[in-house]
Amino acid sequence: AASAIIRAAANMGYPPSRVRSMFQVLRTRLAPSDTTALYQSYVTSLIVPSRLAGGKKYTAPASDVFDIVDQYLETQQQFGYRVPNTFFLALAHAVNRDDSRLMPELLQYVRDRDIQCSARFYQVVLDHLSKCGNVAMIDVVMEEIDKYNLPVSNVSWSLILRGYGNAHDADALIHLFEHGYSFGTGGSSSSGSGSSGHVKLVPNEFHASIVLASLMRMHEYRRALEMFESMKARGMVLNEYHYSTVVLCAARAGDVELMMRIKNEVVGTGANLKNVRSIGPLYNALLHGLRVNGDWERMQLVWNEVLQSNGTVQVSAHMLAEMLRGMSDVGLYDEMDALAAEHARVADATVYNVRLDAAVKRSDAKRIQSVIDDMQRHDVEPNTYTYAMLIEGTQRVLADDPAQLIDEVNRLVTELRNNGLRINVVVLNNIMDAVRTAKDAKAAEHWWVFAAKHHLLSDTNIHTTATEMFFHCNLPHRAVVAASRLVRKSLQFRTQRLAITNKFVATLCHFLLNPWRQASSSSSSPDNKPTTAIASQASEILQLLGIEHSVSNSSGVDYSDDANVKPVTPVIESMVEPNEAASERVVELTTKLLDDAMIEFE
């Protein structure tokens, strides 16, 4: 009852000081042996961010959390009571769910005090560490597991493998899968066994799936194919999802012949793979792989195999969507509509979105409306991506009518919300593109604030689109702010593969080198050309990327004449990928360029 009171007070948004007072009073009313649940509820309430009156959010400092844990441990030790494993397990669950920044501190806390936690506790810790690819801390967890001689479950092995995959360490991932974990050597050492011992991984089909999928995400397609052959040689049980993954790897490696050989291995004459329960996923992967490799003829052959399989392979929405994408790539737009109508019973929102995408790319307003009519006729509910494409189509069709464009975008946003959907980064990106086309400064400010309020600014594309939007809307200072946020975030999280793209940097430089207008129409005379420092840095960056900029900064250019305004979006087809030293120089110059531009525009 006491712990329920604390939980209720925290959930109702009571001030932290009042919840603490209630905790202290309730603690004195209970025997020391009965305080575990109370302490557990109170510490959990500190970990979980609480919503206070007025909508403010409060998260307790880490020191407050561990001070209460210290107090609990001292009480238990004073009276000789054993701390149950469930106490720290509950804390780990709360941290993993609500405040992951505390996980390394929680792990260090139990290590410093030699607290033996359960194998389940370390599994929850591994779950967090695997998501962020923190292999250094994974090694610490494994040392603790070895210290207390705890078992390593199949689930824990899966989390460890996924962690190395998310760390983009292909060598360590493969070694771990093939040789197990060596304690005291950083886990993936090839020396055999560590200072404390060696744990052999007995891989199963789930571990194999993680390894293959991780290598594919790392673009290590050939190594994934080699691992697949090794798995077969070891007699591992491989199912349709393993075969589908390697088909996708072969596709991305550009090896169509290998894709077809893998397909024949599963469905060819004499194939007898009892563990392959369904070949539908394999055909999904085949159609996708053939499409990305531009092999339309083989796509047709595979599709005919599906149709002639006498029900062995059922046509799915995913297969139909891939076929429609293939038709769109080769310009068979009328045939797309006919095929979609023929298989309307399996069509879902994704299938209609593919048809919409084809119509949007051609700015075909009539066909866009036809697809929407078909969706309504077959009672298919639009999803978030449907609205993203409708907004893009609106931008293309109404590009010459800014007022109507903004009105129509607002109508689509209202309809999206009324259907219980939320604006995600894809929708917001297209909205900002439409605002950029309409050059609506007020709308630009509104959607930037919306992105910040709804935590959508972590996406690289949003910053890129926002930068272009602000420049087009005559808000250069806002554009530089958006660009600066992106660059600084990229530098901060570079280890997590959040990086600024060369395309974004090139676009930014072109904007700064091209003349920009003040928002006020009355300011026709200011020097809108870039300063010497900005022009020099931007030009050097473009030179490192192998791009010629389109507007000279010489005094011969009349920046007040609209005739001299060149398109701001750079032509990047000729852009070269700089080496490591040049890349570092690009980042350094871009940071300095933005600092100078910020001062200039202020």
C-alpha cells in the first residue's frame, strides 16, 4: 500500500519535494524488512521523468537516485537483511525504459559495491547496450557475468551479437559468432581465450539471422555471403529468412546470377529443405533485388513463376508493390493500374502508395486523384506515407500558386490528424519542401517550431530541408542556425553514424555564395553578396568536393539584378568523395563557415 501511494503521487504530478516527504513519512511507518517495495517504487519514480503541473517535465539527477539506493542498502545491511535480486532488476528495467543515460552509472554502481546481481539483470543491461552499440560496456558486463559464474542465455548472446553489429564491427561480430567470447581480451580477440576463461557460443538460427542482417546493414555483402556458406557447411538449420537475407545481399552486391542460384537451391528441381516453411519471403527478396538491379525481364519471369505456382506461393501486397515499382521504373504506367486492379484483393496502403509515387513524380494530378478514388472504393485507409506523397504531389502540381499550395498542404495536414495519424519526419520533410516552394516565411517559422516541439530535429534530412527552406524564404539567419545545429549534432554523434552529407555541405555553400535577399522589400541596396571570408571558405569546401560553384564573388557581379541570380541547388553529379584528411578539412571549414555566417547575418 505504501509503495502504491508513492507511485500514484508520482504519476499524478506531485512536486518531487512532496513525493520525497511522503516517502520519508511512509518509511518510518514500516519495519525495515518491509521497505524493499517502498524504496523500489520511490527510486523508480525518480528514474521515470514526471510530468508536473503546467506541463513541465522533471527528471531527478543521478546523484539523487543513487543516494536513495545507498540509504536502502545501509538499512538492509544494518539489520542483516539480504537485498533481493528483484530490486536491482526493477531499477534496470526502469532505466532501460525511461532514462537510459543512467545505465552505465547503474552498472558501475553495482560493480563498485561488489553487488551480485542476477543473470536477468545483466540481460536487461545488455539490451540497452546492444541498442547503442556500446561494446566497451558490453565487455564490462561480460566480466561481471564471468566473475559471478552466471549463465549466458541464448537471449543474452543475441543481444551481444546485435551490439557488435550496431557498433559496425564486422570482424568482431564474425569472430564472436564463430569462436565465442574470450574474457579479458575485449571479447572478440582471436587469441583463443582470455585471462579469465572462454565462453563458447552454440549458435542457433536466431544468432545466424542477427549476423547476416548486421553484415547487410554494414554493407558487408560479400562477407555475409561467405558467412552464409560457412553456416551451411557447419550444418546449421537455415530457414526462408536466412535465404531471403542472402538474396538481398547478393542483390546489393550486384550479383544477379547468384540470386538466381540461391533461388534454385530452395525451389529448384530436387530441392528438399524441410526447414524452409514458406518461400514467399524468398520471392519478395528476389523481386526487390531484380528491381534494384534493373533486370525487368527476370522480374517478369519470377512474377510468372508466382502466378503459375498453383497456390504454393501466394501473391502478397509486398510482391505486388515490388512489381508495380518495377513497372514504374520502365514507364509502364497504364499496365501498373491494370495489374493493381487485377490483384485489388491483396492491395494495401503500400500498394496504393507505390501508384501514388509514380503519379506524383510525373505531376499527374488526374492519376493522383484516380488512385485516391480507388483507395476509397476498396475501403483502404491511407497511412502517414500516403499523406507524405499527397503533400509532395500538391507541391509539384501547385508550384505556381503559392497561396493555394499552402492552403492545400494545411488541408492535408488537418485530414491526416483527423484520421488519427501523426506527422513524422517524412511528412514534415515534404511540408518544408512545399513551404520552400511557396516561399512563405511565416509557415517556415511555424514548421521549424513544430519540429523542435515534437522532437523531430534529430533527423539529418529535416535540418537539410529546413536550411534550404529558410534560404528560399529570405530567412538566411534561420538557415544558418538550422545548418549549425546539424553540423554540431553530427560532430557530437559521429560514432553513431549520424553524419552530415557532402550533398548538404555543397548545397549550403552554394546558398552562401549565391546572392540572398533581405525579407524586407524596401531594402534594395544592402550588400547581399557574401563576405570575402565566407566566399573563400565556401569555395575551398566546394573545391575539396570537386564542384565548381555557379556564382562568382567578383565585384563584376551585380547582386541587385535578378538576372544574375542562379539556381541555388548545386549540380552534384560530378561531386567526388574526399579522402579522410579532406573530409576532416571539410568539417572544419564548414563549422568555421557557419560561425562566420552567423555573425555576419546577426
